[in-house]
Amino acid sequence: MHRKVVEFRLAPDDLSAIRFGLSPGHELAHAVRVLIRPQHHPLQWGWLRSTRQHVPRAAFELLRLVIGEEGYLPDFLTSAPDWDLSPAEELDRLRHADVGPMRVDLGKRVLRTSGAERRALQDMADDPAGTRAAVADAWGAFWEAALAPFWPQVERLLRADIGIRSRRVTTHGVGAMVAHLNEAVTWGPDAVRVRLTRHEEVLDCAGSGLVLVPSVMSRACAALTERPAQPTLFYPALGVSETWTTTGAELTTALAALLGEGRARLLLALREPMSTSEVAAGAGLAVSTASHHLGVLRAARLVDGRREGSRVMHVRTPLGEALVGG
């Protein structure tokens, strides 16, 4: 199949504004597509086995109609990705989304369908306010049943991926990091290019930068290019295997067998930079014990430390993120 190319044109200001974000809405939309076409998503079969029987049927059917099984994804389902964007915030943004762009997005889905599906989507486009409420309710119900139980694992994988990519920026530069996002992505001196199946476009980022968003549920790249949305490139996250749905308890047990219980608890507690006393409290350990274990983890290059004033702040290294994320 002939591949098309989306080209994000970058000015000097754009290079300094390349950043990472998370998108719960993107994960939800592609989780719906996994359920529609499970045969195309073998890495999600563990999630499917755990989830399929709990999916609310009415919510799924509505989302299936709006999202479709492949290709164009309505923009209103995913707000601007952000580092700290939570599922609750994403849902709140959907409930208050502008109905004008929503009508346009639904119109695009109408043009891509036929028969009863087209008529149903046209009815939804004719009542965007009612559709917004119904889709938001379905979004919330589907999330709670299908994704909320697994969000800690998903978020851990996403943040581990970002940690690894960020480290590559510091050691090899932005160009090398972008060039290693995915085989479909290439870096040039003035543009980021991504090969897609159906869409091609040249977009001038015009100083607004480019947001890079890893995804667990989608195993292909996607691009968000339509203004006023922030230019965004979605790409498959590292470390996603058929066993990614391992629960937190199972992960703790596995890490404890590898590292010892105390060190495993410390590594898992370091979700963000913490002082020795903070991470000790988070792991339920004495400060002296935590300090000893942190020294061992630093020697193994799983944890790093940096001084901030009078305190040393500890953080997982990309290797530590990958170990926890995997």
C-alpha cells in the first residue's frame, strides 16, 4: 500500500517547543478500536480477556459509531495532550467541548459512512449538544469499566517511554530522539515527517511547537494537524508486550524477587522526584534503610540523585523507568 506523509514544518521556535504529553482520550478511542477489531491487536489480547465481559454495551456501541474502526478519529474526543492531564480532566473537557467543531467532526464521519450508520451519525450532527452529553456519558462509563482498572499500568508505560525519550534528548539531541520514535517517523533539519496510510499534509507549526504523545493502545502513528488544535504526533510507546496488563501487586512481587522487597518498594514509590525522607515514607521504610537501598539502586543505575538546595532529590533513571514500566 502506498504510504502518505504528514510533514510538520519546524521553525527555530518550534524546535525549542517540542514537548511530551499524555492523552487519556486517545487511549480510550483506540481501546474501542481494539474491541472492534481484536484480530489486529495481539498485544492487547490480555487486556481484552480481562475486559470484554465488563464493557457496557450501550456505551461501547455509541462510541463505536462515533469513532469508527479505523482511519479518521474525531478531534473532539481528545483534548490537547498535557503532561498532567488526568482522565477526569479529559472527560470534563469533553463535557464542555465547543459544539461547533463537534458538528464538523461528526460531519466528517458522516461522509465516511453509509446506510443506517450514516443516518445515525447525521442525527447526532444535527443535535451536537445532545450528542456531546451522550458521548461524554458513554466515555465515562466505558472508561470506568474498561480502562480505569488498568490506567496505573498504562500511565506507568507512558511515563517510562517519555523518560527514555527525554534522556535521549540530553545525550544525543532532539533530532536523534525524534528519529527513534518509530520506523514511520523521520527527522529533517526543518521538519518531522511521519508516514501514514490515508492522510498527507504539510503543516507549518508556526512557532507553536510539536507535542509528542506515546500510546499503549495504538500500535501505529497518528497525526493531529487541524487548527486550532496543537500540532501533535502520536506514536506507539516502548515496552508494550502481551503481558502489559500485569497488576501492580504482580509487578511488586516480581520486582521484589529481583531486587528485594525494600528496593522494589522504593523504586515503585519514586513516581516523581522525592527526597530521601519522602520516598522512605512512601515506601514505608526507615530513613536510614531507605538511604542504604537508594545507594544500591544508584550503583545499579536504576535511580539518580540531584541536589536542590539542602536536599538530594531522587528520581528513576530511564533504566529504572523501563524496569518498572515493563
